[in-house]
Amino acid sequence: GGLVWRGCAANCDAEDGTAGTLTDGNANPGDKLEGSDAAPDDPVHLKRRVGLFSGVALIVGTMIGSGIFVSPSGLLERTGSVGISFIIWMACGLLSLLGALAYAELGTMNTSSGAEYAYFMDAFGGPPAFLFSWVSTLVLKPSQMAIICLSFAKYAVEPFVSECEPPNALVKLVAVISIVMILAVNCYSVNLATKVQNIFTAAKLVAIAIIVCGGAYKLILGNTRHLQEPNFASSTATLGNIATAFYTGLWAYDGWNNLNYVTEEIKNPSKNLPLSIIIGIPLVTLCYALVNVSYLAVMSVSEMADSEAVAVTFGNRLLGPLAWLMPLAVTISTFGSANGTLFVAGRLCFAASREGHLLDILSYVHVRRFTPAPGLIFHSLIAVAMVLYGTIDSLIDFFSFTAWIFYGGAMLALIVMRYTKPNAPRPYKVPIIIPYVVLIVSAYLVVAPIIDKPQWEYLYAGGFILGGLLVYLPFVKWGYSLPFMDKITVFLQMVLEVVPTSTTFE
Ligand code: ARG
């Protein structure tokens, strides 16, 4: 039912960002559901624990991950100009803010089930909602995982290969190992995953603080040379190039919609949801602006564009004997992000299959550990394949392209519902111009790169989305199942020691 979905999504997203502000450390999947048998549709049963502070922390904690440590080089490379890069960084922040404000209307209007899935269901009906859960399970969540783990690997091997470029195979191997470790943590216990999340969230804030203070120190010493050459003229930006540069920047901001998964747990959501967004996203934008300035206070434009790991170059220049702090802080930060992302991915997959939208086995939980092991393993397998066959940049393009189709879809859902449900209560109403602007920008973001420079990634992504319909019709709408499915399910159940959730929850 709705509450189950909602409870899990809410619970796990808490972990994604600020963990600890939302959970008291005993977050078994079953816990949330106690008492839900009384009134399945009554959201009153979820405790409203997220105040303004935790709301802001949740947004900031989810958004800051790997991106700010890997994207600046790529963005500079794609635009060829410091000035344009900086404008794009700020524009990405603005776009995330506008998108999130529109999500605030959606989230306060429909609080009964998980984010996009629910809005699509309301506005367009079953098939688009199914396609969303299908794509987030098969593409969005695994590619987030793969990108973050590749970034982790890049930073983890960097100190050991000093000046030369780390061998590609080594980076991929380390990325796969990190996926396996995170999978183990999340399959082992929910408590452990929560603790990892708590500790590692702090690390990323320390890393940002070191970079900003270091940069400020350099600027005070008068090292402003690289900042005085915005190079607008030398820009290599075409329209398509700008769109992919946006992909790179927007990756660093991804997660701006994550508070929408916990709407039900927010105290006074019609006030605190928009307020957390208005405070949290500009805060992240400010951090990213300062970090970019700091990088340039320490290295030149070409050094930054060429750097395999800008934060390491930064540390080597500035921290002397403490240079090792930088790669350490970044690996910890990315490991934490990946952990939070898998945590959410597992719950999402688990929720979608409970709705009959994915294979049953994916919704089962481990008999003693209560972790949704099959879903986690499934995601990790796809993420490993992506790590083996992709690169950070190609995966970011692949991810952003797909994600912005759905973010754009959510804007359309908002606009459509203004007409189809004009009288539904909207505790927070966004100026209607905002979703239109975001919709137009997302259409540009999706179309421009295809026209400018067609890549296989876009075709794969399109194929995945449409492929979803081939699955939806026979298996969801008409209710067929494959002949051997039952046997396979039973076999996997015995191997993995998992059971249907109904025995735990209902
Ligand atoms: N913005 C994050 C980063 O820079 C990625 C967040 C992934 N998205 C998510 N919803 N967990 O690494």
C-alpha cells in the first residue's frame, strides 16, 4: 500500500543525506510500518521529525558528493573558458533551485507516496509512473552508483601513482571493489549503513572547508592571476557543448529533489519544505562557487582542465606535508555518497516491486538481517557493468540525459495538474512561470546534445525507456508471467535466504 512505499522511501532518503537527524539508528525496514495496519492511507502515523535545520542538512548532505571534486575539470574542458564555466556553475545552481521549488508544490500537494512516481501517477496515470520506476531501477540509480564509485577510485589510486596517469584497469578494479564493499555494508545491516553515512557526511564538509580556507588564504596573498582571465573569447562552446557542460555541472547538484521523498516526515511541510529549499540550494551553490574560485587561486586554467583529480592537485600545491588529507577526505566523501545512493536504490527497487512493477524477488528481504538484499545485489550488478564499460564523463552524460527527461516530466505533471486538478489543495504554490522555464530548459538539455553530437549513450537511454513499455504491457498490465519464473524465484530465495516482505510487514 501507499504508506509502505512512502515509509521506506522516506526512511532511506533520510540516510542518503543527513542520516541521524531523521533516524534514531534502528532503521529496520519493518520499523516504519508498525501501526500502519490501523489506517493504511493515513499519513498521520509517520512521525514528523524533520524540522528546518534537518531539511537543509538533508539537501546539502545529498547534493555535495563526488561532483565538486571531479566536474570542474570536465566543465572547463567542455567550455574552454573560465568565465563561461563559472556562469554555468551558477546557472546549474539556479536551475536546481527552480526545479526544487516546483517539486515543493508537487510534494506538498501529494504527500502520500514517493516523489516522481506519485506525481506521474496523478498527472498521467500508470504507464509513465511505471516507466519512471523502471528507469530509476535500471538506469538512474545504478549509474549514480557507478559514477560516484569511479570518482572514489580515481581519488583512491591517485596518491600511489604520483605524477603519471593511473592505469585505467586499476581505477575500474578499485571502483568494483568499492561497490562490493558498499554492497556488503548495506546487506549486512541497516544500522551499519546508517553509521557509515553519518560519519562520512561530516568528511565532505571538512573537505569543502579545507578547500575554501586554502583558497581564501592564497587570494589574500594576492594570487588572483588566474581569476582575471575569464577567456570568454577563447571559448569552444557550441550549443550542444553548453548542454553537455550543463550535464557535468548539474551532476554536482543532483539530489536537489531528495527532500521530496521525506515530505511526510517534515514538520509543517508547507512552510519548511520550500524554506529548506530556499536556504539549502543557494548554500550549496555558494560552496561550489567558492570551491571553484579556490581551485583557480591555486592552479592555472590549463592545469585545472588537465588534472585527473583537481582536489589532489590542490592539496599537493597547498597543504605540503598534509597533502594526503585531500584524497583521503574525498574518498571518504564519495564512499559515503555511494553508500547513501545504494541505500536509497535498494529501497526504491524494493518499493517498485512491491507495487507489482518489478520482479517479486527484488522486493524480498533477508530473513534475519531485514535488508533488501536482492534489490541491492541487482543494482550493484548493473553498476559494476556500467563501471566496466563506461567512463565518468560518458556515464554523467548518460545519467543526466535520462534524469532530465524525468525532471522535465515532473514539470509537465505540475502544469497539467494546474488544469486537471485546479481545486486540489496546494499549501505551497509556485509561480507558474517557474515550471515552464525548467521544462523548456530540460527540453533543451535533452535535445541539444543529440543534435549537436549524437552518441550511443543517448540511444541506449532512449531504448531503455521505451523498452520499459514492452515489459509494462504483458507483465504489468495484462499480468502474464514467464513459465519458469516461480522456480527461479524459489531457487534464489533459498540461495539468498530472503522472504517476501509481507511475512515481515503485514
Ligand atoms: N550530487 C552528487 C555528487 O556530486 C550526486 C548525488 C547522486 N544523487 C542522489 N540522489 N543520490 O556526487
